[in-house]
Amino acid sequence: MFLTAPREEDATELDAQIVDRFLSWVNPLGFDFTIYQYADQGNACFVVHWTHHGSEFVGFSQPPPGATPEAAKLLGCAALLQNDWCRKRLP
């Protein structure tokens, strides 16, 4: 069933569920984020900046911007999973 092409509304809801579940795992471990909005060539963009127990990461490549806050959250979760130091602290 997962190989069938989902409707965009279904895919967006699934993305939100994935993000919510991921955040429920990482928040108790001290990972938190802030979403910032800025304009890139006149278009609104959103980017997630992660912290760990309130501290900025050193040498952590923050995720690329997303077109919506929801897209930025998904990209942010993926960036956290790509970092070895962060991944070692996950359950």
C-alpha cells in the first residue's frame, strides 16, 4: 500500500505524523528547535535551528530552508538524523 501514490493531502498529514512522533522522541533528550522565517529573493522561507539542552550546535550543518513551516520541520528532523553526534543520542 505504501507504494501507491498518495494524494498530496494524505502525504502532508503523514509528514506531520512522522515529525510529531520524531519530536516526541527527541524533545525529552534535550533536542529542541526554533523556526525562523526570512525572505529569499522575495519568497518566504522557513528554517529550523536546533539546540541541545539550550545550547547551539558547533559544527552542525543546520537544515536547508522549507517553503512552509511544516516543510522546514521535516527537513530539520532529517538533518538531525544525518548528524552522527545527534544520532548517537537518540533511542
